[in-house]
Amino acid sequence: MPPSKNQTPPPPDQRSRVEQLEQEVARLKAERDRTRKELEEQSALTDASFEAIGFFDSRDLHCVACNNTALKIYGYTREEFLGKHVLDLVAPDSRELVSQKIENNVQTAYELTAIRKDGATFPAEVHGKKIIYQGVPVRVSALRDITRRKNIELELQHALNEQEVIFANTKVGLMLLRGGRVVAKVNQALADLFGYDTPEEMIGLDVRDLHLDEARYHTFGKEFYGALEDAAQLHIEYQLRRKDGSPVWCRLSGQAVDLNAPADLKKGVLWVIDDISRIKDEEQRLRALACTDHLTGVHNRRYFLELAEREMRRRRRHGGQCALLLIDMDRFKDVNDRLGHPAGDAVLKTFARRCCGTLREVDIFGRLGGEEFAVFLPGTDLEGGRVAAERIRHRVSSLDTRTPEGNICATVSIGVASTDHPTAGVEDLISRADKALYRAKALGRDRVETE
């Protein structure tokens, strides 16, 4: 209400004082509103936390404040929770641990077993620190329910245990390499394969110790580790080295642990390794059967022709002469008819052995069938072939073959052909040598004839 005309206005000092009081009131209201807003924000942030937060009086460790998450996790009302001793919220088996942590003012997180209002326990992770709250020293504790995390850890541990059982008991070798091709883990099957007593004996080995030599170690890395970096899965047959230095044929399947491309091989490479020595021995045996005459042990007809053709093609590219000897045992049918096939077989084996003793390492010797043999002589002209043939003829005729039926003196007739004359191939050489052989037979046997 405006002052009347008859009212006397307040003196200037009084007006100034009133204005000051009004300004102070306005400031205090603003401060109050700001403080209330900050408290509301802090309360909202605290209640929005996923952790249970409680303020416990440092003097008696009773709760003086908490957030809504604490009430939700523990199942109490606020009235019930406030005043609770901190150890009332902890399962008996964790109370000594909590007391020690509080006494030592430990601020780092640790795990404990908490207990709800209904008596149910749950795993929790907690950390805390001392502060001043409303003028009173308190310990602020933040607790997180880690039941889900523990369940996941338990599932992972079960899965890891299963993998360990599989890893340890599988019948094929398993090897994990880390950090520059160093053995980080192996199973017993792999230790057995390489001749080590236990898997632990192999831990820390440089994988170069499993290679036959340093050169093969580097070659293996260059040939195959690039593919591993491209996240490829490798399947290789390769010879490695046992602890005693002996070689062992292995089938290796490898893959990088890091599935990114390019893969970081230092994180690990897992190799599955199986001993295939028996398979390789069987392959070698079958290969020998496919290439070797079972009676005499020399090349059979098919393999002889294959090797001779290969050598002839090489000679055509690089130059040089070749000769071929076609050899036939004289009167071999009479030996079989008179003394029997065992005696005939003995004659053939003795001839093959004596013939091998007269040949060079590069010469190719094979049984074409029956009592007929052939020798392919690389780098040899017609005259050189004749000399080699005479050496064989003399070697055979000068020594008898001993058999249960008695000593047998065998002789051979040999025809010689060479690439001194135009030649279409090995079969052409055989055909021409056969004609020379026929002439040797016609002229009385136990002799050498050239084309």
C-alpha cells in the first residue's frame, strides 16, 4: 500500500538497511534452491546407481544413509536398513574379512558373501572409503551383486575343465605355440610322439628343436606362416624330429588362435599333429611294389620305361648320347624244365645282383619280363654301351649260381642300341636292341651284338 501524503518517508539510512535485508533474503533463497537442487541431483544419481551405497558411522559402523539400490538388493525398507550394523549385511563366513578391511581402511575392491533380509546369501564385490558426512566421519561402501558374473565364471570354468580333459586325453598330439614359435602347451600324446616323458618337459621349447635342421625350420616358416596370418587352416605332411634326433613323419593341421585377418600369430597357433610314419612306410611299400620286380628287386617294366623316357627327354634338352642294352638269359627255359622254377628263380636273382654290381648309380636297370632285362645308360654312346655289355656278359659267365640242385653256369646274350642313330623314344631303342639281341642268339649266344 503506497504511503499517504501525510506519512513521513523513512530516513535514508533505514531505507538502505531494508534493501540490504531484502537482498540477503533473496540470496539465501537462491542458495537454498541451489542446494536443494544439488541434493536432489545427488540423490537421483545415487539411486540410479547399480551399486548398493551405504554410509556407515565410523564410530559404531551403523548405517546412517543408503540409496534405493541397497534396499532393492537386500530386501529391506529404508526404516529397517537404517541403523543396521555393517556386519549384519555380511554372511558369517565373510565378517572377519570385512572387519579387517574396514580396520585397515582398505579402499580397493574385494569379494565377499553378503546376506539378504530373508537369509539368502549372494556373492558381492565391495569397495569403500572414509569421508565426512554432515560433520560426522563415515565409511562409504559401494556393493555390487556379482551373482551373474560368478555364474558365467563357473560356466567358463566348467567349459575350460572339459577342454582340458579333451586336450589331455585325445589320442592325437596337440601343441599350442605362442610368441615367436615357442611351445606354450602340449598334451601327453604329443610328448609321446616326440619321445618326451611329460608335456611339461616340452614347455618353453623353441619349435626349431622339432625340425630336422635350421634350414627346414626357416623354410617351413616362409612357406606356411604367411597362410596362417591370412586365417587359413593348414593341412601338411611333414617330417619333424624326435627328442633323440630321429625323423618322424607327421600330419599337421594348424590354425591361428587370433581369427582376425591378418592374424596376430604371437597370440598363438594351435597345431594338431598325428604320427603317420606307418602310413608313409606303407605308401613306400606300395610304391615299391608298383615300381619293383618282386623277384629280383630291380625296376619293373613300367617303371623302367618311365625312368628311361624321363632321362631321354632330359638328354634331348641338354644334349648327350644314351645307350640301351637288351639282355636275355641263354637257354633259361632248359633250366626251368630240367631243374624246376626255384632253380630258375635263383638264376634270375643271382644275375640281377651281379649285373647291379657292374652298373653306375645313374644307370637304369629293369626286368622287362621272364628272363629279359634292360639297362639304360645315360651319357653313353654305342661303343660305350658295347663295353658295358661285355662287362656284364663276362661277370655273369664267370661265376656259377649255387642251388640245392647243384651249381648252374648261366650265360647271357646282349643287344646294344644307342641314340647315335635317330631315335623316336625308348621303345624304338628297345626294338633296335632286340634285333641286335636276335643276331647274338643266332650267332651262338653268350655274346654282344650292336645295331
